[in-house]
Amino acid sequence: MSNSPRARALAAEVRKVRKDRGISQGVLAEQLGWSIAKISRIETAQRGIEGPDLAAVLGALRVRGKRRDQLLTMAEELGRPSWWEAMAGLSAHTRACIDAEQRAARLAELSLGYVPILLQTRGYATAVCGAAGGSTGEVDEQVNVRQVRQGILHKATPAEFTAFLDESVLTRPVGGPAIMSGQLRHLLRCADTATIAVRVLPTYLGVHAGLAGPFTLIEFADGVATVLVESQECGLLLDAEEKVAAFRESIDRLSRVALSAADSRSLIAGYAAKFEDRVVRQPA
């Protein structure tokens, strides 16, 4: 299956291994008796790569042990559709995003409007998806997908996740005071997890590096990374090294100006208490 998200991921892995070995496409092609064009098509996912060809490439690049097994497994799985590829209602962009999340070792997300999908409660997600329109059934399906996506944070070896939230995210009463208070308490519970960090960008900063727009930096176990930039159901996945480097720098800048984890907790708890007070004062 060429040019699918998983095929592109495997192609990127093969390209990285070759570059890490300091071997050019021409030298690799000569060693294998292939054309440079074939190597190029494999590394850009324009041509699928099956097990025997991949094994030949890995042999030429002297890749052995666990790393070799991982890449061969990726090639085997290309022919088996995953749950997100089999769902008719998901856009190609959403499928690509989920695929990247499933393979992630670390994620850092900047959110300016809503709590990140990976940290949303069901009530909060329902309010967000409902605001975009659609039938009750369609909204339920969208929320179910979001809940399943959160599994990457709770598996045996969870992905590490850092969320940078503009303070306005904490003040927006999505779904009403009761749902919002529950969402903020959920954020606090998530922040107690060793692999999840929540950092707030306070309003008093005025401007900060994140105001150019939200994004998610997704890093994989081998150091390869991609950046998700999206608006509603459309967007881009960027993996060019120079573009990824620019977003890494943005994360570094945000880390320097965001509240500490402890101070972020205090701020979130304060807003949660305010929403809870509004729930209590609501007329019966």
C-alpha cells in the first residue's frame, strides 16, 4: 500500500536509516543492483516496499536486531487495515493524524481554543463536536473516535504528552459550568500522571511564540518527527527537517515562558472552583 500514512512513515524510517549510515541513494542502489529511481520512489512512498525488498535494503544498510524486526513488522502491517483506516466517516487527514499519534513516543501540543483532544472528557468533546454541526449519531461517532485516540496515553508504554494551553482555554465555558468544571478537574488528574504535563500560557504574557497558531509536535522513538498543523478537519503534516526544527524552537520558547507545572495546577484548580461555584448558584 503506497502513499498511505503508514507507508509514508515506513519510507521516512528507511530514509533516516540510510542517512544515519552516511550512505547516498546512489551507493545503496549500486550495492543492491537497483536504480536510483527505485530507491527514491521507496523513500518517498511512491512505490510500496514488501518484506523481501525491505530485508535487502536493511541488509545493505547493516540494520540488525530489534530495529530490523521493527521495520519488517511495519512492512507486514501495511497490508492489514487499522481501525482508523477502516472507518468510512474519517477524513484522510484525520486518519493520517491518528496514525502518527499511534506511533508517537512524545507529543507536545499548543492549544489556543480548546482543551486538546487527547485530554478531553466525553462531555466536553460532545460540546465541541456538536458546535460544528451534524446529527446526534455523527457527533457520538466523532466523540467515540476521540475517546479511543486517548488510549495512547494509557497503554502499557504510554506516549509522553505535554500540553501548552493558552489561559483563555480555561475560561471558556464549553458545554456550560458543570461540563467545564469536570473538564478542568480531569486536566488536574491528567497532570498527576508521570507522562502527562499541562503548562498554561498566562494572559499577562501579552504575546508569546504560540499566538501564530496551534500545532502538535509528534516525535517517534527513533528521533523522526512530524508536525501537525490543522484547522477543523483539514490541515498539514510537515516532516521536512527544517520545518520541524522551527516548531521545536517554538516549543522551547513556550517552555521558557509558560507557567510551571505546579503554578499551572493552581491556576486550573482556581478556575475549576469558579465553575463549580457557578453550578451551585444555578437555579434548580
